[in-house]
Amino acid sequence: MVAESLIQDMPWLQASVDRFHKLLVSERLPHALILPGREGDGAQLLAQTLARTALCSTPELGYPCNHCKSCLLHQAETHPDYFKIEPSGASLTVKVDDIRLLVEKFAATSQISARKVAVIFHAETMNTAAANALLKTLEEPPGNALLILVTEGTRPLLPTVRSRCQPITMNRPTLAETSTWLESREISSRVSAELLEALDYQPLRVASWIEEGMQPHWEHFRAIMSGVAQMQVTPVKAAAECKDVGMIDQLDWIDWQLSRIVRQAALEGNLPQPQHSRYLEQLSAMRSELVYSANVNAQLFSENLFMLWQQFNRQS
């Protein structure tokens, strides 16, 4: 299924499509856009749809026609005027060499479409060298070219990059929209309210997670968390038991449960405990390490995560 078919079933993304459509038809499309959003909410699908629309010969209300030569080439992944950059290597960062190659290609004349389009996924992972290599293109953009920077996470882009791009706001889905979308794919009955909350109500993430058969891992992980909290399972054993659960899922689930306990205590009128803030800060630091550091040791990361969870429960 092509990206726009999915997008049309995601009402929380329609405002972004409408905004892009207005810029396109009024010929006020800037040379660079920033799209901040989570992959699990559809940010990458949205970026792909906007890129296809910008390349399409006869776009329709913010969507590509899917019939013109440009659309067919894009579907075949052979469009000569479309470029995509993703994080790569052990560090999972956008490399300066990839940016330099993009700058070189952007300087050439478009071959099929009226403009050239490039999408940089997880643009926040560009290091200073990569960002500086991109600056020349942002400062002196070639004619009829569009650059879309998709960002996720808390790490900011360099101010010099951000200031030269126009943002496209992307809404997060409401709980009702997420539930309706999951129901339309006959997934909702397989997702508990707790799991939906633990996955932060991200519909695409929930769908992918269920399709990959991760439900047993969730139940097992919850049991391990309970054992660690009651000092019946050591962090080392817990990490070994949960080696099949991704580090980001482990982090999200413990973060979710810890934050849930803190919120519940506040609702009950209990004064916040100083160590609660400290643990939340430690989780935030671990998230930064996981997202932006190369070669994170999965076993050690998991051990430290469970150790933090155990200490939190011991002191609460």
C-alpha cells in the first residue's frame, strides 16, 4: 500500500497535508521544510507523501496522482529527482559524505519533474560537520528544489539549520483517533489499555509491534519488572531474560511505569519525593545515550535500566 493510502486513513495528519497543499498551489513552497514528528505517528509516511506530491505532475488536494510518469518512477524507486538520506553505520547518524553527495546532486538540473526533492530522515542525528555541509544549500538554495528534514527526539538541530527551514506542524493522534485506526485494522482487540499507554498511543508503532508478535514479550517483561521491583530477580538476570526485547522498548516501558507511579502519587496528594526527579532525569540521560551514542552495549544498558528500576522501588 502506497504511503498516501495510509495517510488518508490518518485524520491527525490531514492538517499537515492541507498546509502543504496551500503552499504548493499558491507557489509559496519554501526551499526547506522541517517536519518534527514521531515515526510511530506517521512522520515518515507523511514526509514520503509530501515528497511524492511535490514531484507529481498533477497533484490532487495535497496528494500525488499515482498515474503520471513521476509517480510511477517514484513507486519503482527509480526517480532521478528524488533523494533520500537516512542514518547509517554503527553510530546511526546522518553522515557528512551523504550530505555532500546530496548537495552535489541538488546543484544539477532536474530530469523528470519540475523540481528536485530530498528527504533527510532523523535529521537531528546530523553532526556539526554534516549540518555545516548542508548550510550552503540552505543559504544558497538551487532553483526548484525542496528539502524536507524529518526530526524526532529531543536533540535539536543546529540553530543555523533550523532558522533556514519552515516548519510543517504534525499533530499527534488523539486516543479516539488511535483507537479508531487500530479498530479499522482489526488490531484493537489484541491491545490492552496498559500496552497502548506503554507504547505512548503511537498507532503505527502499536500495529508494527502486534504484527511482529511481540505480545508475549510484553507479558514476560511485565513479570520480570515485578520480580525486580520485589527484589526477587537481580538486574543481571532480568537483562538476560529480556534480551529479545529491544532496548528502546525496555526503556519506554520502565519510563512509562515509573512516570505512572509518580503521577499517581501526585493525584493522591502526596508530596513529590526528590529521588523521583532524579530517576526521571537518569532515564532521560539513558534515552539520549541510546539514541545518539554508537555501539551501546545492550546487556549493560539493560542491567543499568533494571538496576535503576529496582532502586526506585526500594526507595519509594
